[in-house]
Amino acid sequence: MKKMIKVPHTYAIIFIIILIAAIGTYIIPAGKYDKEEIYGKLYVVDGSYHSVEQNPVGLFELFTSIPAGMQAGSQIIFYIFLLGGAFGIIKTTGAIDAGINVVVSKLKSKDKLLIPLIMIIFSILGFTTGTSEENIIFVPIGIGIAIALGYDAIVGTAMITLGAASGFIGGMLNPFTVGVAQGIAEIPLFSGFLFRSCVYVFILAAAIFYVMRYAAKVKADPKASVLYGEKIDRTVRTDDNQIPEFTWNRRLVLVILFGGIGVNMYGVIKQDWFLNELAASFMIIGFLAGIVGKLGVNKTFAAFVEGMKLVAFGALIVGFARTILVIMDNGAIIDSVVYGLSHVISQLPPVFGVIGMYIAQTFTNFFIPSGSGQAATTMPIMVPLADILGMSRQLAVLAFQYGDAISNSIIPTSAALMGYLGIAGIPYEKWVKFVWKLILIWMVIALIGLIIAFYIGVQ
């Protein structure tokens, strides 16, 4: 019998990519674009690419880049830790388990409606507010509901994250990607709404079908779960005899939780809250839950620490992933990669030019996973390139939008993805095994959409 091929540990996969990035600093010519600050944001100056002195990353610097990556990703890392701690307190009160049991008992045979409903709701948040890391707060709830319905942690995570990702890909009113890119391209803000909406419908439908099909398989046979055999306490349903009673104290804990989430969403939309404010808010929610749930001081803080322990694996991997970008930036090869891609695309015929832009943006997203950051870096290059190729600037924005958004659900440099998996306790390689086919489907849908947009002349 042939020995089964063992999948490398998640950290091993990331470290291999780190090594490749370091080797790249010796091979890829170093170069930089000049940047100019406009309204507090840095933009690439078109035609300003120039060679700089090669700065290869040595062996010792490779390892010092890891703590530097931790520092660069510290905001999201500590957000995950503090969020995990807050949910550790809330979970210890028994409120979530008791509340989910009530919801599940009322849904009964209608549980199949829950997956599309949740995904549609989060997709709306995705294409309106561009929520990304902020959705981490909903993952534990999604997992609890999924497991109570007989699914696994993958389904619970996917309902939230792939629903939001579908809307993010659609991007009709997303101010952080489409808004920034269209501003740089100097075309009307949120123009092309109808065309983006049509593509969004196909993207969301594919995601819903994909998740529901997987969920049905897991419910019929738990061994079909990609997490089967993993030592994760979220892969099996809690025994009904262990479900705590839905007391008034636990109801009040849920009121605090969802009221706090409402305050957070208001803060994100109206007050420009981000991770620091959200982390502080959830600490307050967690401590209030401990008081109302009658845990006492010692048990509250013990639960807080235990919650942070559970997310340590995923939280720290965010820093490892950021190390890739730190090395490429120190070696001055990020701009070189972008320049090389844009030079190749400029040699292609128009219809292949937009496809080339799409592929280039997808590739660039691995190194610059921030949507607004990628827009600021690449759009000043892609917009004049679109003019040269005789295509509408809207096409350049679409190519950026789809190239930026789709791969966020699979690349290890995405802080949001690593945050989701960290709080869910799902190994990165298991997530890839689950999601890669959907990513391919999404990429094909986007590719077809871009070709149609080219021929109908979307403006």
C-alpha cells in the first residue's frame, strides 16, 4: 500500500513562501516608483519607475523579518486575541449554546433556508461597506449555528466569509476598492452599477450553491467534512444533554452581545471605527457578559485567557504571512513585480489586455492584499495603460476589482482570511481544500464578465 502524501503544516507552507520571497530579492531586479501624497494617501507617479540598488535579504535578516512581520500585523493579531478572549467569556456563560439551541429547535426542517439567508445578508454588507476583518466577530456565531444544525465549522465560517466575499467581489457600492479605483481613474463614482450587479448575482449564486452542496454532504455523512479527524472542538455537535438552559441571565448576555455588535456596526459605518475600537468594544461586551452571566472575577478572566489560547494558532500566523510582504518591501522588489506585469500587458491586443490586467491584479493581490493599497499602487499604472490600449477606464477598474477581491478568500497573505481561520480554529490547508474549486468558479465568472464588458463597452 502506497504511503499517503502528508500535507505540510500551515506554518511550514507560509515559511516556504517566505523563503521564496527572500530568494526573489536576489533574482528580481530592485526598483521603485515615486509616490506622491494626495489627501493623505500615497499614489504612484506614472512613468516614475526606476532601478535602485539591489538589497537582497540575507539569512539572518529573513528571521528578523518574522518579528517585523508580527509588528506590521500587530493590529489584526491583537484584535484576534482580544476578540477570542471576549468570546471565551461569552461562551463560558453558556448563552450562545443555549440561544442557538432555541433557534435550531424553531427552524427544524427549514434549516436549509438559513445558509442562503445569512450569505445574502453578509454579501449586502460586503458590497456596501466593504466589510472584511470586521466580519471576524460573526464567525463564532456562524460556527455555533452550523454545528447545531449538523454541519461543521467550515460551513459556519463559509456562511459568513464567503457571503461577505461575494458582495466584496460585486463591489457595487464599496468605497474602499471600487470607490478608490474609480476616483483614481477619474470616472463617475460607482458608475457601472448595473453591470456589476449582474456579475454579483452569479458570484453569490455560485457561492450559495457551493456551500449548500458541501453542507448537505457533511450532514449526510460527517466523514465527508474536510475537518474530519481534526482535533477541533467545533467539528461535532454538542450533546443535547449538555446544552445549558436558556435562563434570563443568558438571554441578557445575548442582548449585550448583539446590542454590542449593533454599536460596532454603527461605529464602523458612521464613526470610522476600525480594529482598535472594535477590540475595545468587544472587551467591554465580554466583561459585561461575565458580570451578567455571574462568572465572577476569577472565572471571567480565566475564560478570557482560555479564549485567547484557542485563537493563538491563527492569530500568530497573520504575522508570519505579513513577513512575506516585509521581505519583498525590504528587498525593493514589490514595485518591480508590478512594473514587469504592466509592461507585459501593454504588449497584448485589447481584449487580451483586459484579461492580462485581470491576471496581473490577481497576482499582485498576493503581495498587496489591501484593496485600497492595491488600487493606489496599480491603478495609476493600469489607467494610462487602458488609454493606450483603447479600452474604457471602467474595464481597468473591473479588472482590478475582480483581481483584488476573488483571491482574498484563499491567499495566505490576506489578514482577513487568516483572522477568520484563526478564530474558527480551521487549518489553512483544510480551508484551501474546501474552497479552491469555488475560487476557480469565481475566476471564470469574472473572466467571462470582463470579456462581455469589453465587447459591450461598459462605461
